[in-house]
Amino acid sequence: MIDKLIDKIIALQNPTCVGLDTDFNYLPDDMRGDITSFEDAAERITEFNMNIIDKVCDIVPAVKVQIAYYEMYGYKGLKAFDCTVKYAHGKGMTVIADCKRNDIGSTAGCYSKAYLGSTELNGNKLKAFPADMLTVNGYLGTDGIKPFVDDIKANDKSIFVLVKTSNPSSGELQNLKLESGEYVYERMGALVREWGKDTIGKYGYSEVGAVIGATHPEEAANARKKLPEVFFLIPGYGAQGANAEMLKVCFDNRGLGGIVNNSRGIICAYRKPEYAGMSYCDAARAACIDMQQDLLTAIGKMGR
């Protein structure tokens, strides 16, 4: 799956991922109205997402759907999550389910079946939330990651393991130094490299990627140097404060090696002065084009 994503990035010359972290309050006033039920809110969120997907699917390779923004609306919200995943996939986009799942081996296996594999019912294999990629938490160690690795090998999928996250307090744990002299995030990166060593694709990247925040460019540059076969999912651009110059260290000399997520900066772009007067979906498209140009200026042509 990582090769297919990179193919799309090169074809579109765009390493942008649209984050559909869709809070009901991000919707325009006329879509929110006097809605008070989870069911109605979920329907409007689904409509909002679909309209944005329609506007950007020809210029952006991927979407990231953050499940927390759907779980807070109960099972109706999960229906919106499911509809969004399937709709984006149907439009030819790579779909990253941002769920940060993990647990002990058997439970991790259930999470993996939900997003990457299938669930068997009386001999029939059914897919619950058929994403292409999934974010996972590796801090339970190898036995909590193995089920995901088994499923990505069997189903042509990918995962992104949390390594150096974009939040301000990530260093409280991830930047602690171990007795070996490594930082915790470096050790996690080394495990990610090991977990994916048998899944290297044609571009030299494995199906086991890493979440590397753009808000920490020094650590990101270090991670790229130490993890040459690891593809990065890069949060932090835009609303979290990172810019293209900060994150260019995540890419290799071909302009490859990562995909940059932007959530509020795109789905809430219609609220920005520079996109005043546009519909929310037209503003989202314009913001994607502006982001593409910003990234191209910093990173250069992809696949060169």
C-alpha cells in the first residue's frame, strides 16, 4: 500500500493528507441549525465530509479520518466514520484511519481485523472499517504490533506507529534518554524499522511507517537519518504551528518519504480571511492548492 500512496503523491505532485477531524462545530452555521441529536449531527458531518472529498479527490492523494471526532457522537458518529472511510476510498483516495490502536496481542488482533483485515462469521469474511492504513501505538512492544504486521502483509495495507508526536508535551516521555544512550523516540524508531524490514517496496520504504511531528524539526531530521526505510506520517502543519521549511527534513533527496497532514487548516479554511466568500468545500480546495505550492517550494519535485 505504501507504494500505491507514493505513486499517487508523485502523480499529483502533492504530499498532502486532508485530516477529516470533523467536529460538528466546524460546520457552517446553516448546516448546524438547531440540531440536537447525535443522528442528525452525524448526517450533517457525513454530508460535510463528502462535499470536501468531492472537491479535493482529484488533487490530494489521501485523507486521514480521526475516529475520536466520531466516537463522541456515539454509534451514529461511528456510522459517519464508516461512511466517510468508504466514500473517500470510492473516490480513489488512500484512507488513513487515525485510531492509535493497540493492546496485548489478542486484543490488538481484534483492532487489526476491524481496520486492516476482516472478521469471520460462519465462514464469511467481512470488513468492518476498510481503511488502507492505520495509526497504532507501539508502546506495548512487539507482541502488540505483530497482529497488525501480519494483517498488512496479508492484505496489502500499512500502519503508522507513534514515534515522535507533534504535541508540545511529547518530550516528557519520548525525549527521555535510556541507559543505552538512545532517546525513547529513537528506540521506538529502531523497533519500527525492525518491524517493517520484510515489507520494503519499490521506493525503498516499508509498510510500517512512523508518525513524526513537524513541530519538532530537530528530532524529525534525526529520525529521517536513522530510519531511511521508514515512511513518515507528518502531523503539525498549519494550526499546530509547523511550516513547510520545518518539515522538509522529513523527506529524502527524491522529495519522497512522507505525507503531511493538515486538518483544521483545510476543513475550516472557509473561516480564514484569505478565503472569505467561498463555500467551505471551495475554500478547502483552495487551501489544499496553497498547501501543495508551499510544500513544493520547500521540498521540490516529488520523484525527481
